[in-house]
Amino acid sequence: MTRPLLCETVTGSTLAELRAARDASTGADMVELRLDGVADLDVAGALADRRTPVVVTCRASWEGGRFDGSEEDRRRILTEALARGADYVDVEWKAGWDDLVRHEGGRRIVLSHHDFEGMPSDLEARHRAMRATGAGIVKLAATVTRVRETLRFLPLTADGVTIAIGMGAAGVPTRLLAARFGSVWTYAGQGVAPGQMPAAEMRERFRFGEVTATTAVFGVAGRPILHSLSPAMHNAAFRAAGIDAVYVPIEAADAEDFLAFAEGLPMAGASVTIPFKQDVMAMATAVDPDAALIGAVNTIRREGAGWAATNTDVAGFLAPLERRAHLQGWALAGARVAVMGAGGAARAVVRGAGRAGAAVTVHARRPEQADAVAQGLGAAVGSWPPAPGSWDVLVNCTPVGNLHSVEESPLPGGPFEGRLVYDLIYAPRETRLLREAKAAGCDTLDGLPMLVAQAEEQSLWWTGRRVPTGVMGRAVGLGGEDA
């Protein structure tokens, strides 16, 4: 089965920099040499001693490039590249160089069109016009703000000569799933274009080269989401189990946008995170009892004509906590658990701790929010902040202390008189809360083991197969007793 190629874009302000970047490219089948922006440009030097096929591009400033010379000079550069044996040259459709395309019989010509304003309403007409020139490869790139917009590319790539790319965060699936989108090849790079990522990352983290047109697609939907650790975990699990599946980030505008994309591609299942958990639950055709009680879902899978939904945060929260309690020789049943926060994560924690037999209190800055969580899940309401000596296990379900507030703590200075402090934040792994709790003599647990445990439950729910111990944890650097 034919798989798309991966072309890595390289740039440089000097010829030496360009050649160094070209030769440092790893994991790519081809290299795009961006000659625009090279001060001491020498076409022959750029092509000499290359080890992989190349696409030579000299992008005009009027189409997002750095070449601001005359069109005559730019055409001379590209014509010389053809004469010196470049595998392909990239010619902008708007340049109007149809005679150059005809002269080459379309061979070795990538006719490209980039729309940085958005997805053009007449995309199909532009594609037909570009195909009519006889160019060997047609490249369409458009900025997308809604992931469902990328579905418009699907009918166009059936010709076997088209490259379709959605630029920007919402368009990332078109790069990672080039085989599903039908592109001849796609582009990697160090962010030369919006949404690009290095070729090595695409192959190692996102299984590029293993994905075919029939590979099952999973992903994580949220906003923002490109920072997510979930792809590393799930793709490692699929690879270890020999499952023909891939997992990608889906930065959707809203839940409706995400589900439209998931239906149109189609996808087999997905993780759902902030801010879509409640909205996706409302659109699911079947919701399990735990998720319904919590009021949010974090996982869906295709069932018949609809979507079944569940919430693996309960199991994910409990697994590392019960493992730690067992190792330390104490039981969660009967322990006093104080939960700080009143959002979806807090509801899952309250549900899990209560089911394990703990005495749970909910603490929030706004008492009415704590009461709404507690009443629905059979817990008590506690003061804010939790009173000294009132808890054995303290769980932080607020975002205070994450990468946007690393010097802050939901309980600055404590006091920490309980047994264990559990912070659901996993970046950074040691928050100020955990650092101060450890200094006071408390055992601590960060959020990364929970992230891994809930992902293992997701994979089991999707595939019916338990992930081998440690595979997901190792993919995100988890070791020690919580691996």
C-alpha cells in the first residue's frame, strides 16, 4: 500500500546554514530547500552533494516567502535548479508561469497555492484550474481555524497528484494523517509554516510512515491541545501492541467542530479534554453511569451511528493513590480526603474517593460550587482553605501551580499535617504545593501517574486489550514506584 512521503523544509540565512540544515535533516524522504532568504545564494552549491531528493523553493514575499527580488530573477533561480537536476521545483500558481510548466511537461513541477487568510470558498475551482496546467504535483495550503474545514480537502486528493495542507493548529491533522487525507507527500520542519513540526517527531511520536488509508484514527480534542502528552502515550501503546492505529492532537474550535471532523474523517475514538467535556457528553448517544454522575466525559468511541462516552478519570485518579497507599501500608477506606476545587476533575476525584470508602469533603473558594459537587456525589462541604488537622489526604484539583502560575499554591505555606498531598497537575511535576508539603514531612504524589493510568483505561476501553505495564509511563518519562 502506497504511503505518502515526508518532506522536511529547511532554511538558512547563508548557503552554509542552508546546507548544514539540509544535511542535518533526519527522518525525511525529501528535503525542501528554501532558497529565499539566503544572502549568498548559489544554486549549484545548494544542490551539490545532497543525499536525499530535493524540492527547490524560492518563495516570493507576496506568498509568504522571503524573496523580494524581481520575478525575472526568481524565475532564473528556479530554472537553473531544474537544469542542475533538482528533483522538483515549487512554482506559485499566482506567478502565472504556465509556460514553464508546459516546457517541463509538468514533470518536476510542484504548482503551489497558499491562502493565509483562510479556507477559500472556491477551493475546488482553484484546484481544477491548477490541475488544468498539467503540473505534475499540485499543492494546496490554506489557513484553517476550524478542524472540520480540512474535510474539504478529502475529495480533491483522490487524483493521486495533490498535496493538501491545513495551516495552523487546527490543520495539524492534515500533516500527521497525510495518508488518510490522500496527499502525495506532506511537509515537516522547524515551524517554517504554521503547524509544522520536525520530521523526526512526526515519525517517532506520531507514527508517520506507518499510517495508511485504512489505519484507525484516534486523537485528543481540546483547545489548546498541541502540548498534550497523550499522543506519546497512546502511539507508544499502539506500536507495542501491533495495533494499526494512530493518535493525533485535534485543536477544534468547539465540540461541534470536533465531532463534525470525527464523523467526516471518520475517527474511531477520542480523548476529550478542556473545554469540551460537558458539551461532548451532551452530544453522545450513550453515557456510562459514572460519567453521567460526574457530569463530564473524557473518552468517546464510535458505536453504531453514534458515540458512546465514558470518564476514565475516576480509575485514573484511584490507581496511583491506591498503589501508593498499599506500598506505604495504609488504606484509602476510612481515610479523610479533602478535595480542593469544584470543576470536572474534582467531581471525578470525589466520585473515586467516595467509591473507595473514604470520607470526602469538598473545598472551594465559592461555597455554592463546593455544595453543588458535594450534594451530587454524597460528600460533605468543608471550609476554604481546608482546616489544619482535618484531612489525611489532600487533593488539589485546581489549576493553581501549573506552568502559568508556578510560584503560586492553592494552600501557600500549609499547614501540612496529613499523610499525603496529591496534586493533579503534571507540568511541572513538583509544584509549590508538593514542594512545601514534602518539606513538612508529607508523602506527595503528582498528576503524571494519574494521566498515565487514565490513558491506560482509555486504551483498554477502545481496544479491549490491556496496555503492557510501563509502556505509556516510559513514553512520558515516568519511572520509579509510580511507573
